Amino acid sequence: MTGRSAPVIEASNAAGLGLFDVRLGRFDEAALRAVGIPQELLPQVEPSIAKVGEYGPGIPVFNAIGDNQASVLGSLKDLRSTLLLNVGTGGQLSVYSERFAAVPGLETRPFPGGGYLLVGATLAGGKTYAMLERFFRSVLEAFTDQAGPQPELYERMEALLDQACPPGDKLTVRTQFYGTRENPDRRGAIEGIGPANFTPEHLLAGFLEGMADELFGFFAGMPESLRSGIRSLVGSGNGIRRNRHLRRICSDRFGMPLFMPAFQEEASVGAALHAAVGAGLVNGYAAAGGLLSYEPSV
């Protein structure tokens, strides 16, 4: 885009390559030597808002940032008091921290302009709900005379959840059906099954509550100094944007109101705000959040 002959990179993208010292904001020279990778093979790490050149007739180009960091920038009005829940195919929880922190089960990532993100990521978010939808559809295909694949059942699933809370004991669903990042061989479970709660409604509610519980587990493991400052949630990704019941369940599980950005493609918005900060059109990343707006979550 700029005609540069040598690549450059920003810390939040560089960390995704591995062998990167997040605390110091540079590639780990000792680790590189240990695996025999010359430092010269890697791109130069430059500041977040460094201008790397121009495209066409004087259009400034700035360092690209990580997609997780961009989605946070494009979703949160207040970095310090809001938690981001992203549910697409997978699930992800992100919390901003001014100081470096290492928490078991969470990844610490650089944030543009300073600070860090503590990130808990599941291997399945919306993919878990899609698995249940496929199960319901396969039952229909196996026990009806209709030829060919059945249409998707998401609207009917939502209609079932629109009814009153199903009677009987709740099902406990552990949603690690696709494993976890620490243990890919781990599997999920459905517990507490009895004659009164082995119903589609209970399965639907249990799966959604299990998805919320898995994300909440990351939050519960964070230092109290971070958790105590969080006042609200923001949801992003189609898995939560298209499922108002999941939004309600997440709000109840975390005990906080949940808001949705008034637009989609949050990472693209964050990338645009990052460029606006670099170009001096917005006075810093905190001010960029003030340009965002939310819509009701239910």
C-alpha cells in the first residue's frame, strides 16, 4: 500500500506471531536464539499510531492492530469500566488493564497506546448452539417422512425460549464440547437429567446458560482489582447479537446490564478509530470511545 520495501508491525499484531515479550513490547531475543530464528527475519515493531506511509494521493496509512484489540476499540465507550463479550463461532471475554497481569487460563495481550487486554477464549460459542440446532434437525430428519434436509430451526428454538421458564430442575450443561485451549481433548457434559427436565426447552436453556457460565469462569478468575471496576457488559458478534435470550442470560449471570453497539463489524469500526487517532482527528483512544453509541440489548 505504501511502497515500503521492509515490513513493520505493531505490538498487538506482533504478539500474535509468538516469541514476543508482551511486558516489554518486543520480540524475545533469547527465545528467538533458542529456536534459531534470526531477529532480522522479523518485522520491525513500531508504536501503535506510527504512520507507515501514504497510499495514493496523500492518504495516510497507519500500523494495523490486532483484530481482538480493534473489536474492543470499536465496542467499548469506556475501557476501564466495561467488559466485552464476543460470541461468534467461538466465545471470547476481554477486559482492559492498565498494568501487566498474568492470570492462569487467560491470555495477556498488548493494547494499542498502552495497557493490556486480559482475554479468555473458548473454542466454541455460537458453534455450541449450532450443534444443538443440528441435533434437533437430525431428529426430525430421522423420525419424519419429509425427504431431504430440514430447514434451520433457530426461529423455532427462539419461540420455545419465549415461553415461560420450563418447569422442573434445570439442566447443568458444560459446553466444552470442542475441548478447551488448554485441553483440546476435553469434552462437555449434560448433567442433572430427570424425567421432568429432559425436554427441548430445558436443553435450550441449559446450553445458553452453559455458554454464559464458561465465559463467566474467565471473569471470576481475574484479580479483584480488575473485577471490582467493571460496571457493565457490551456484546459483539452474531452469536450474541442474534440471540436475545443469550444476552439476557449473560446479563443475569454477570449481574450487570448488557449493551450492544449500534452497528455491526465492530473490529472494522475499531480499525477506523485507530486510524483517526493516528491522524490526529481524535484525541486518543479514550476519546475515541466517546464516539460510540449503544442500542438496547433485548
